[in-house]
Amino acid sequence: MLIKGLLLGFSIAAPVGPIGLLCLRRGLERGFLAAFTSGLGAATADACYGLVGALGLAAVSTLLIGQTAWLRVGGGIFLLWLAWQTWRAAPSHPAATGGGGRLWRGYLSTLLLTLSNPMTILSFAAIFAGLGIAEGDRGDGVLLVVGVFLGSALWWSMLAWLATHLAARIGPRQLIAINRLSALALGGFAVWSFIGAV
């Protein structure tokens, strides 16, 4: 179950979305730790939702899914704010991580952004059913969730490593262009989130 979870977590984290875009940009500007801790925020949120699904906490699932529209609106607003901050960001030295406070802010921002999509619970519920994990089978479910977290963390470490190595080949002008493109993409994800809420 742990290996299945690891493969599952890796494949869930790998598709490019707003979190991947944020982590890549933070890695280019601030280095490995900034990208990796941001990715861990998303991995933590996935693990939390996976745990809710694994433990069969139906009341919590129903409550969160019932608030999907509001959570999507909140996520869309947060994405718009991130897009604005990204557009205005001046490129910094790639090695400048900004200290522990900045790392925690990066972690919390991706954690909250990922938590704004409670439909992840339904995804995990479907996956657990497909793997034959019963709602009462808590041991297998918890092992699977731990594997999901580790697999997701593996993906974010690879992405952070890639961003750090690319940063050495990118100058300030290219970083500004990347910031602008990232801001436009984040704005697009925000619009998509608003459409999903409607």
C-alpha cells in the first residue's frame, strides 16, 4: 500500500497547474528550499484530504463538498492576488531564500490554495474504492496516504532541483518574462476557478 501510495502521490502531483507554476517560479528566484517547501504545502493538503477519505469521515467530506463553490471563489481570489504579486515581482538572486519566515509563507500559501479544492476528497474516495480499500480498513488507508505524501514530496523535490539548476542559466530579463507569463497563467487558473464555482 505504501508503494502504491507513493506512485499515486507522484502521479497526482506531476500535472502542471497553479501549484507547480508557483513552485517552479519560486525555485528560479529563491532556490531549492523555497520551491520544495512550497511543494510540501500542496503535499500536506493532499495528505489531509486523503486522510479524510481514508478514515471515512463522511460528515467532514459532506461539509467540505457542500462548500465547494465558496472555496473555489476563495481560491480564485487568492490566485488573482498571487498573479498580481507575481506580475509586480522584481527578480531576485536565485540563492536568496529569504529566510525561514518566507519559506513558511510559501508553504502556507500552497497549502491553502490546495485546500480550496475539496473535490480532491472525491478523487481519493474513488481511488480507494478502485484499490479495494474498505471504509473501515483504516490501516491500509493510512499507509496509502503516507505513500501519497511521500510520492508528492518526491515530485516537488525533483521540480525544485530542476528549477535551481535552470536558475543558473537565466538572467534578470528572462526572469521578468517568466514572472509575467506566470502571472497570466495564474490569472487564467483564477478565471477557471470562478467558472467552476458557477
